Amino acid sequence: MKIKVKNKSDSIVELNVNLNWSDISEDYREQEKKELLNAKVKGARKGKLKGAQKDLWLKNNKEYINSNFVDFALNKYYQQALQKEKIIPINQGKVSKLSFEGENTNFNFMIEFEIRPDIDKKIPNYLKKVTIKTNHYIATKKDIDKTIEDIRFKNAKMKSLDEGYKLKTGDFIHADFTKLDDQGNLLQDSVLPNHQIKIGEGLFTGDLEKPFINKKVGDIISLKIKQENRDVPYSVKINKIEQQILPELNSDFVHSIDKNIKTIKEFENKVKDNIQINLDNENKKEFNNKIVEYFIDKTKFDAPQSMIENYKSYLIEDYKSKNPNSFDEDKMGEEFTEISTKNIKWLLIREIIVDREKISLEQKEIDNKIKEMIKESPDYKKDIIKFYNEEGNKNKLKEDMLNNKFFSKLENYFINKSKEIPTDKIKKG
């Protein structure tokens, strides 16, 4: 067997295999014997052909024997060539040339397939403390005030107002919304009973807010709401008007939110700390993402197309399952290809770095993490145990922990040069 290996790219290999008749004759004769065992002609028992009958059958069925031999031989000699050259394909090979004329002829074939590219030497030297630029946003008083206001809204109580009360912006109503036809007639089964809305928020702002102002319980309002590119007439009967009463920001309120807090100042500081923790985590995420971008940009190689296509198919199916009516193949296909290419490149790069840095995770680390969760939330012990008894959930936890360990290690080799920016300086749009 003579083998020629040609690397057409980082991930595509062309294998040219040539065998003399002497290399394959024994296998060819075995193929003949196999076919003869199933041979049957008139006047002879199946598989028991002899003499002239046998010779005639072999002569008349040469093409059939050759065809079956090619199927067998191609797989056998392909596997032998791979083992001899110590090559591991990652997809099914595509035969581009095959030559075999039958008995007493050579067997030659050329096959192309993909491999995991050898990129170890292409990965940049990240031990030299590479500088990564990020934005680090800092919480401001506006963030604190808005968060506290949101907490007050979440803890607000609703107060029903007297029938003589006149509606104003910010009030809530419970109303029957009845859809009408273009002539103003009631449409059958078109009543949305006692639907709650807030005047001056969401859909009911501007021109749709005005008809409600100064109206009372029992009033009926006629209006048109844009639906499916046309104005649909509605009759709206107000059943109840409510006002949202926000809790007063005092020591009793903040203590009800957190038993460890006694003063408004402590509450504001706690809110600020929580906001900043989230902003710090966002900076860390940006830092890690830019480390990934650095490796993808600096490691030049062609990722295996089969891996890219498989990952792309997974992304498309996942997207379609969540957005069944919004996938546009022409518009989104290129975007998914780009995402898939970057993900596969990073997967291959990451594997090498994980091996270099000897990053691993022991089972006891996962068990200890679950114990920590239980310690932090003892009331949910049974739920936590049940959740992580499922293999998929435990594997996801393992993946997240390994990822955290991976980036914690890499962060030692990179400098996060962050620019501090107050959140009220973030450019809108």
C-alpha cells in the first residue's frame, strides 16, 4: 500500500491510496467465495457450484462481484491508511477518484475528509501580559433612586376610588373592552372583561390617553386602537378606578425589605452595592469576552466546515423552537454562519489552552458547590437536591464551574485596563 497525504487546508486532508493486485488479491478471492455461497443456478444447490458451473457463474457475475468488492475494499483500505498515518477524521470522507478494473488490476482511490486542525503553535503567546481595554460603569445616585422607586412600586398597595372620582394620568382602571365592527355594532365573543390598564403608560399614552382623562366609574368611552395595520373601534366601560399607593420611604419600610437594615442610609448603601456588583460582573463579562475575541483574532486557521454546519444547524433549530414564525433564512443565515464559525474556533482553541494549563474539575468540587447552595438557602434544600439529581442540570453546573475556573486562570495573563464611566454618561441609542 502506497499512501500520499496532502493537507489542502488546516482542516482538510486529501488521502491518495494505491494498492497493487498482489496487495488485494487475497481479499478479492474471499469476496468471490462469499458471493459463491449465495449463488444459485438451475440444477445445483445454493452455494454448491462446482467446475464449469462455478466458472460460468463467476464469469457472468464479474461486475456484481467487483462492485461488492469495491464497497468492502474502500472501507477496509481507507481505515488501514488512516491507522498507518495516525489520522482521525471528524466527518465522513468524500471519494473524489476511484480506479479498479477487476481481477489482476490495481486498486487506487482518493478521498477527502476533515480533521481537527493542529493549531497548538498558532495560538499567540498569552503569557506576556496582554492588555485588554474595557468599560467599567459606576453606579450613580440616579441608579439608586430608580431602584428604590422600583422597590416601592413592587410593594405598593392598590386603593379603590369613589365612583365620583375623575380619572387622571397614573391611575389604574378595570374595564370591559368590547370590539366593534366598522358600523359600531358589537362583535360576537369580542368582550375582554374587567381588563386592567394603567392610564398614561404603555399603549394608553398620547391620543389613547386623552379620552380617559376626567372620566368616572360607569362611563363608556369610544376609541380606536391600531391593530394589524388598521384602526379597530372599541367600546370601553369603566368598572373600577384604583390608585397605586406607594409605601413611604422610612426606617420601617427598609427594615421590612431587609431585617438587617435599620436606616434609610444603610438601605441606600445596600442598593448601591448591589447595583455596583452587577456592573462589576458586566465588566468582568466584557473582559472575558474580549479575551475570547483576542484568541480568535490572533489564531489564524480554517475551522472544519462540518463542525461549523453542525453547530449552525443546532443554533437554527434552537432559534426556530423559540421563535417559530420569525426565522428568515436569507437574512439570518449569514449571521448564524459567522456566530458558528467563531464558536467552533473558540472551542478548538479553548481545548488546547485547557490542556496546557491543566484545568480540571473534580467531583468533590461540584458536590461542595451544591452544599454551599444548600447552606445559603436551607429552606430550599429539597428543591436544590432534586434539581441537581438530574444529570443535565449537574452537567450544566459542572460546565459553568469549569468555565469560571478557566477564565480565572486566564485572567492572570491579561491586564484589564478599564475606563470608569458613570452610568449617567452612557450614550443612548
